[in-house]
Amino acid sequence: MKELDPMVFLAVFQEMLGPLLWVLVLLAVAGVAAFVALLVKERTLVSARLVRAELVGLLGGVLALVLMAKVSSSGFTDAGGPADWFLIALVFGVGLAGTTILAYALGGWWRCRCCCARRT
């Protein structure tokens, strides 16, 4: 494989995840959009909410590893070289970052909705 073709990655992920791939893509796009909209609205990061979201993100990283083990034909004991361990770390990192962003956005919009409901 001399060149990097994004369609090959799409085909592999579609084969491994099936319809779940599109649910995850939709969730990621919606999470990032909600996060950006919340940042524009609040114009700051709330540190307490970010710490809570990072703790939830740890769980998301673990769940990403569990999903990877379920959809692949190999387990963690089959990881032999540095490339395998790098991929495992990358999957954990993507799960952690995605869940953190989603948890922060959900926490911010939930808090905003609760505060707005109390004001009326």
C-alpha cells in the first residue's frame, strides 16, 4: 500500500462496524457542533465541567477499546509490535477525546436548560 486512500479506510470501517459506523459519525459531528455552539454562547470553558467531562472521557476511552476488541478478529493479547500498541493507544485517545467533548457539551446545555427553566 504505497498511497493513503481514505476510501480504503471507509470500506474497512464499514465492514467492521456496519451501520454502527454511521451512528458514531453522526454522534461525533453532533457532539462537536454542540460543543462549538456552547463555546460561542458561553465564551469560556468552565473548568469544573471540563474536569467532570474528562472523568467521563476515561470511561469513553475504555468503551472504545471494548468496541475495538468486539469488532476486530484479534484481542489485546495478540498485539505484538509497537504499531499494534500505538493503534490501541490511538483508539483509547479518540474514545477519550470524543467522549470528553460530548460530555462537556451535554453538561453545558443541560445546565443551561436547568438554569433557564428556574429563571422563568
